[in-house]
Amino acid sequence: EKLMVYGGRNPLPVVEEGEELPKGLPMADHASIHVLVCEKGAWKWAPEPEITGGEKPSVRARHGTCLIPVGKKVVIFGGCNAAGTLHDDVLVLTAQNIAKMECVAIPKGKPELVQPVNPR
């Protein structure tokens, strides 16, 4: 069993009742991909995978992610960057090898770039 975690935001600072959060906090903090592997009932961190094809995904939080088991692909949609600007894109990560992954960006309005999955 494996679990992949991508992107995210650091916890917000604790403030007392009536106080406001500090201004200028980033909306997203991370662009890293982390993989946990379950071995004999114990979860262990795997080394961060190398992106061997395409560009490494950018800093992103509040995105949607799903796994396509056939072909072991992870689809990432939307989210926001550190400035809070919304992403309107789709990224596809190959997850067949947790040490080396490829990242393909699917530009909006280009459905012909998405390869159909042929179940066996």
C-alpha cells in the first residue's frame, strides 16, 4: 500500500480571541511530493520522487486530487498558489515508480492531449 501527499499549506499561527492573523501569510507553502509506503503494517516515508519528465508541479494548496488505478496515474486539478491566485489547470503524474515520476500539464481547452485509458 502507498499514500502520496502533494502540496499544502503550513498551519496558521495561533491567535488569541479578538486578535487577527498576521497579514501577508502565503496561501500555499509546498510543492513537494511525499510518498508513504506500508511495509508489514508500518508506514514509512520513501525518498521524495524525482520528476524525470515534464516540470515539477508548482506550489499549490486547496487542489483536488484523484488516483486512476489503471496506469497508476494521479490527476491534480486547480488549487491556488502562494499569492492566492487560482490555478485552472490539470496535472497528471505517473505513479508507476515512486522513485521517478513524470508530470504532464494539460492546458485548459486541450482535451486531445489526454490519452484515453484502455482497461484490460
